[in-house]
Amino acid sequence: MRRSPHRGRLALISVVVTSLMLTLLGRLWFLQVTTGPAYAAAATQTRVRVVALPAVRGQILDAGGEPLVANQTRPQVSVDYMALLHQPDGGRAVLARLAEALGRPYDEVANRARLCGQDVPRPCWPGSPYQPITVADDVSVRTALSIAERQEEFPGVSTALRPVRTYPLGTAAAHLLGYLQPPSPADQPETPESAGRELVGRDGLEAEYDRELSGSAGVREVAVDSTGKVTGVVRERDAQPGDTLVTSVDGRIQQVAERALARAVAKARKRGEPADAGAVVVLDPRTGRVVALADQPTYDPSVWTGGISQSDYETLPLVSSAALGQWAPGSTWKVVSTAAAAKAGYRLKASYDCPGSYKVSGRSFRNFDGIALGRMDMHRALVVSCDTIFYRFAEQLWRRDGGLKPVKRPKDPMQAMAGRFGFGTSTGIDLPNESPGRVPDRTWKRATWERTKADSCRRAKTGYPELADRRRAAYLKALAAGNCRDGGVWWAGDAANFAIGQGDVLVTPLQLARGYAAIANGGTVFSPRVGKAVVRPDGTEVRTITPPVVGHVGVPGKTLRFIRDALADVPRKGTAAAAFEGFPFKRLAVAGKTGTAEAYGRQDTSWFASFAPAKHPKYVVVVVVSQGGTGASTAAPAAREIWEGIYHLPHRKAPPGGGR
């Protein structure tokens, strides 16, 4: 009997259907039994959203409890970068509606919502794409509420009341305080509690004490439905506010220093000096605490609020002249050389000749303006700032060490004394960035020469054809030839320049202030501190910050008293007398030293280092103006204004100062 062809087809179809059913059942078994728990967990997770709750950042207070940095609650509008990214148009329509609601150009809002990158100029978001990106933090409450009530029009946009940093002193102490920026992907959280922070300190005290100020972010886990609507709170951990930093800064003195420095720079520029930078440092020599730290140029720290354009960012003067600026100290350095000479056996009360010039290895080294001042002791040498006496000391000490054929272990007494005062090394201040300065010696010069010899020899042949100034090009070529031949030798001229704070000597204003503090306090060298205490929000003290003692100058007390007495006569009848004409010395005896540091191709650096009251110093004030002229014409008048401000003395305009 023949089989019907239809029955064969039916059998084939049955096999196919059965196979499909078995495959489907197997897949269902795999999904529901084998991997079911994983999918169930994933489904649960997609219905829970974790929201970081930023902590309120701690305040920064001055020594009297007045805020230097505070917080003000303002409405902020933020966007979720990832939520916008996953929208069909990348979030452009939402940002367009948001820009319209905020009354701002689309480009402004869109630029702030994009991520920073190598080829992306500011404004942009330098933080993590998973953090809320603030696109506006100066909106009205009405605008913020309007956006919050229309969530269907603004998916991925949120509004909230957030604390914003405010600066009661305006531009004062901008470099000292520092600024905040969103954390970048490179910023790894130190602890789980520090994760989720919206801002981290990037400079100044904000960076140095970031851990204490930042507090701990909280966490809120919310349940959402399939549309993203919040249906309830699963779990919440409150944010812990940051601690308060109490500083030793006197807000009033800080403002006095800022005004005096700004006026000094302006006056120098009016006279035709470039005056491109400057700084004021005020220390308490008894404790090593910082009372004020002012910089020029400065900026308004509120510029960081709400984002900043690339062009504005590139022009911000973010470098602190007080801690990072390095200049030759000029005659302010002579206190170090005087202490070194006394330790080396020169009698401070003996009589020394001060000719207009002194020959060192056949080369004439001159006094300021080449003036011969006759015979004098070291008291008067400091008061009138005689250079030639110090040239003689330096050359003689250089010869004691063997001159061009140095002994096996040269004493280099002036370099050794500079080291005891803390020069050539960072002060260790509680700020994140600081320059070490430079104390050149035989070893330094040899190492520098070996590092630069090849380039010097090349330039000795080729010269500097790229320079339009042919005179400067010829000078540099001759200098390169000398360096190629014997640039590693420590000449007598190097020693002479060192003795008066010229040549390759570099100091920061902070280092010079610390050195003068050691003279004022009897020889103790502190590592300065700005922070005074860290205090919890409830007022309990976490820790006291004490400036550590890092050394002692090792100079007899009678030598330091001799130097202090000499410096007390500088403003009365020395190089700073014109700048201090009419000053009430009976009410406040100021001791100080002018400095005028020369640099080839640049105008003179103006210095004045001082302390008062002269017998029992409470403050050290150091002023520097780069390319500001002589110390007597620019820095000394500014220091006088600061002393008048500190002690509420009547201000009497003095005539322009002369001398060094």
C-alpha cells in the first residue's frame, strides 16, 4: 500500500514544530532557572537610582572669627550628562528649551554641559560625566521652580538649593584662599565617604585643607518606575558638613596690605616702571604664624562660580608671587652676610673703609651710584648700605677657602649662614605650592655648568641671530663663550655678588620674611603656618595647628641685637629715611632694610624687609615689587603705609624715596 505524500509532509512539520517548542522551552528554562536570579537582580537595580547628597563645605575664618570664605545658598540648575547623551538628539532639544527658560544663549548652556578635553576650551565640565553638571548657579527662585515643575519638558535636568562659595573680602587673599573645581576622573576618592563630592580644592587653603573642609557626601537611594518617576526613598545617609578652618590671618591687616601693594604697583607704573608683580608677607615672628599674604596681580575668586571662559581662564594670574615668586634679594640680604662675617671673625664695631668701588680679581665692583662713603663700622654699613665693605669680606673669605684652588672642604661661611636662615629650601608653609629659592655655591655652579655646557658651547659659535636686540645678542654670545670655557668655576666675583644678594641668589618673599623673623625673635626659624585650628560644625576643636620650629640660625644674641639696632636706624637716617620722613617713630620704632636687585634685561626689583616694634617685634612686613625701581622708592613707602595701617597711625605723605 502506498504512503500518502501529505502524511510525510505532516510528519516533517511535526518534527520542526516539536524542535522549535523544545528550543523555546530550553531557552525559557535557561532564562528563568539558570540565569533567572541575575536578571531579577538586574531588574531590581534598574528601579533604584543612587543620588549623591553633597556636603556643605566648611568655612575659612580669620583669626577673629570673621569669614574669609563662606557659603551662600542659591538655586542651581544641573544636567545629567549621561541622560542627555542617551536621548535621540544627544539632549540638544532639552538644552535649547533650558537655555530659553534661563534666558541665556544656547551656546553658553551647551558649552557648560560638555566635558572638558584636550581640544575643548572652557567653559566646560572638568569633572566626572556621572556627576550632575551645574550649568547655572545664579538663577532666581522663580526660574528654578518653573523648571522643576516642568520635568516632562526637561528630562535629565534638575534644580536644587546648593551652597555657593562667597568671598567677603572680595579680591583680597585670592591666592592664599585658593579655589574649587569639580573632581576630574583622575581624582580617586580616598575613602567611600569622600566619593560623590561635587567640588575639590585646587589651590591655596582650599586644596591644603580639602579633606577637613569637604566633609562627607551623603547617599539617597530612590525607587523609580519605568518612566523614571520617583516612587519612594529606599535608603538615605545624610551628608556630614565639613569642618571649619580657623586661620591666623587678620582680615583687617590683609586688606591694609592689599591696598598698599596695589597703590605701590600703580605708582611705580605711573613713573614708567613695568611693576609686573609684587607681594606682601606679614608674619608674627614670635610664633611663625602668617598674618597676611597679598599678591599682585590678583583676581576675583568668585570668577570660578558659574564657570569660566577659556580666554578668561588663560589670563587669570594664578601664581602666588608671595610663595612662588623668586627674585634676587639685593641689599636685604646683607643681614645674612653681616652675621656670616661676624661668625668668621670680623669685628662688627671695627672701622672699615667704604670706597666708591672695590676691585675683585681685576674687575671693579661699585657702590650704588659709585659713591664713596668713608670709614665706618658695620652698624653704619647696614644703615647706608655700603656694598664695597661686603665685597671685601666676600673676596677675603673666598681666598681663605683656597680661591680658584679650593681646599678639600671649603667652609663657604656665607652660604652656610644662608642655609641656617632657611634660604635655599622651601619654608614648608601649609600651602600646596612653594618655590625653594636658590643659594648658589661651588657645587651648584659646577652642576649647572655640566648640564648646560653643550648648549653654551653651541651658542658661543652660533650666537643669537634670532634676537633683534644686537647689543643683547652680543652680550649673550660673550657670556656663552665664557660659560663654555670655564663656566663651572666659582669666581671671586661670584662670591662678591653673593654677599650683596645679587648674581644667582634667589629668594621668595615668604623666605625673606621668615629670615627677618629669625632676626627679630632671637634666631628661631619657623615653618610658617596659615591654619590655626580645625573646628567641627558644633564648635568643638578637632586639632590645633602649630608652626613647627625647623632650625636656629646659630648666631650669638649680641650679634642679632647689633643687627636689629642697625636696622632700626635705616628708616630714621639710612636708605629708607626719605620714605619714612615724618613717621612717628616715638609711637612705633620700625626696623628695616631696603633692597634694589639688578637683573640684566629687566628693571630693578624693589624690596623692603622690616619688623616692629624694633625692641620687641610683633610683626614682620616684607614688600617686593618686581621691576618696581629702587627699594626706597617703591617697597619702602608701601611698607610704611602697612605699618601705619596695622597700628592705626596717621598717614602723612612722604616725598619719593631715594637710594637703595
